[in-house]
Amino acid sequence: MEGLLLISARDNVAIALRLLPAGSTQTLAGQPLVLRQPVKLGDKVAARDLAAGEIIRKYGVPIGSATRAIEAGEHVHLHNMKSDYLPTYTLEDDHRFIPQGH
Amino acid sequence: MILTDQAYLRPDGAKGIRNQLLVVYLVECAHHVAREIAFPFRQRGVQLAGFGGCYPNEYSFKMLRALCTHANVGAVLLVSLGCESFDRKHLRQAIEAAGRPVHTLVIQQTGGTRRTIAEGTAWVEATLAGLAQTPRTTMRLDELIVGTVCGGSDATSGITANPGIGRAFDRLVAERATCIFEETGELIGCEQIMLNRAVNPELGEILRASVEKAAKYYTIMGHGSFAPGNAEGGLTTLEEKSMGAYCKSGDAPISGLIKPGDVPRGGGLYLLDVVPDGPPRFGFPNINDNAEIAELIACGSHLILFSTGRGSVVGSAISPVLKVCANPETYRNMSEDMDVDAGRILEGRGTLEEVGTEIFAHCLRVARGGETASELLGHQEFVLTYKSFEPIGPACHPTYH
């Protein structure tokens, strides 16, 4: 079964359906896509090259924007995209909240 | 469609799917005594709820009034310390007016902890006998109110469990049942799409304004409705989480906007606005998932559909909580806590349609008395905090005459 899911045809990120290794070739909309990093279930992968500042689309709607250029097949998460509403906070090992992407 | 002929008929005409006796503390200082009264009866439908604050608050009064007169509640024991601000007299009168047996114990008047526990225990024992005689009646599906909430969301929630609940909601609304979704703070980014689903443009504007209010409120608080575990679970932004959460509402037209304690009339789909009005005064709108569940129940929800990806275990006092697990790995790890394995879609073991049908079937099963996983495990979490709201206007509920 396929490893990536494109929820809407308008999306520029696909969703990993299980743990997928870096360097593996996946099929997305009939085209091959080579993963740049390992991804796990639910992670986002760039479906094509994205420019810095470009709107990220999932479910066919904007979910934030790229903070730098992203290559097709790259994992898309806190390190290369941000919210266009409110910053996302993650819990670091020392239990301080660190705002991401802003 | 006839749902059951075994619903509990209350003297005010309300029809419940559970027959709970609620022990309610009116300030944290009475919590221990109330818990000691309720705990030995926990297998017999006696549950604990209450409000911890000592300062008066209109919202918390409205919430407890709605919860103590909920269709699933057959009798109420109020436990007061005696010097707190809560208006226990008017709460008791409202419960009496709804025809439920009610008794108030004031610890300072009864003579302390031990005597109050003894009196409370005796009242519960005697009242349970009467509660067992509650008349049963026929209840149609269009008399059922179902709320939905998500908690411990991850990137699978928006692909499996939430759209699965959306399909079940569409079936319920088609049968003229009442469905409630909530957390305007988790709809930030969805406002333009959502307003087009309102039954009229005026309501669409009210829906949009409610999400704008949430965005402003959360900006002042400095946190969105987004926990660190959400990011570990593959969600990156608040609006990504929002879109995933939004699909719980399905595709039906939105019939109205309600606030905590408002019970919608006439079937259909409603948005519950949980974000306080005015400038932030009491902190985060809802400090955890159970605060939202309590509000859905205060709006009349007979049962709650709870979508989780990371794996939540909570239940609730008053109304059963049904777990729809979005993530197949979480399901394997915590299957005893889950009712529906929606994540199986991701492994090719089912379709979204099948999951929606299964959730709908569970609603009927639970409404007919079948227990949920969280009920079987004894979960009865409850929390109520301070808030302030302006009342809704007629434009918020245009179908109600």
C-alpha cells in the first residue's frame, strides 16, 4: 500500500501513512518522490519544491507558510514552516516552553 | 426513528440515557466530604461534580444549574462548607423546579466532616432506592443530543477519527438529532469556510466573529490551543490542527451558535462558543478537555464523541464519553481505553464510510444503555472554572421559535 497520502489535489504537502526511511522512493499522484529525511505516521512531506514564504496547503486550505525554501521530499514541520496566526510552542527537555518559527 | 423504549423520564419531561445521582461540592473546601459520600456508591450511578471557587460567578452557577437538571441526572446532593459565595439556595430551587430530589448539606451546620459524610451517605442510600423506580419511556433519535470534542490530537486525528465523527454527525443531523461541536479557538483559520455553512448570512457573521474573538483571546494569552504533544504528533501549526478538528462537524448546515448552558432546540448542528466574552479575566478559556466536555454536557449532550490520536483516557460525570481513536499505533497500545479503531483506515482495513457508520451505531448502542470503554474503566472526570459570557441573541439560534 502507498506510503504517502495527498488529502486534497490542491495540497503541496503529503502525509506519511507509516514510518518511511530517508532516501526511499514513494509514489505521489503517479510521480516518484524521494524522501530527504525519515518520516513517521502523520508527518508532512513537501510534494514539490516550495519557495520561502510560500503558503503550505493541507486539506486544500492554508495551514501556515514556509520559513525557508523547501525541496520536494523534505519533511515539513517546525524547522521550516510557521503558523500565520499564533506561534507554536514545544516542550523542550528542560520543560521550558520555546516558541517556534517566530 | 425510535431510539429506545428504556429512556429515563424526568418529571420536567426530560429524557435521559443514564440515571445518575450527582453529589455536588459548592467550593473546594467541601470537595473531600462530597467525594467520601460519593465514592462508595461509584458502581451504582453516584457521581461527583462541583465548583472549586469561593468567589461568585454567573457562569459557574449557570453551568451547575444546567448540569444538576440534565436529563441524565435523577437526583442531586449539594455539599456546601457554609461560608462560600455560591448561591446554594437558588441552585436547590432550580433543581426542585425540575422535579429532581435534592438535598443540601452544610458542613458547618451539620457538625463537621464525619457527621456530614454520615448524613450524606444515608441520603444517597435512601434516594437510590427511589431512583431505581424512575419511569422508562420511548425516546426518538430526534430527541438525542450528541456533543463532540477532540483531545490529544495528532496528525492522524484530522484524517480518520474527526472526518469519521463528521460522517456520523451527518447521519444524526439527517435524522433530526441535535449535534454540537465546539472550541472556536480550534477553528482559527476555518472561519471563511465555516461561515458559508450557516443557515443564514447573519448567523455566518456571528460564527466568523466568534472565531475572531477566539484568535484575539488566545493571542493575549500567548498560547494557542496547541499542546507540545500535538507537535510531536506531526502537527505544526494551530491552523493545521484547526482544519483537522473542524471536520468533526461534518457537512450539514450550521443551525446556530450557543454558549455553555444553552440547550439548542429543534435538531440540527450547533457551534458551542467556549471562549469568554470581554477582555480575558480568568485565564485560559478551557484548561483541559474535561472543561470542554462539561460545557457540552451543560448544553444538554446525552453523550460525547471524543476523538483522540495521542491517546486520551478520560470520561466524564453525567454523560458517557465514547473514544474514537485516530491513530492505529495508539489503538494497539491503548485498545482497552478505545471504542472505535478509526485509524484502521490508514492501514487499508476499512473506509471512512465504514468508520462513520460504526460511530453512528455506537451512538445508538450507548443511548440504549451500552457502556463505553471509559465508563467500564470507571472514568468520571469533571472540572469547572471561572468564565464570563454575554447571553446569546435571537440571531444566534434562528431556527428556534
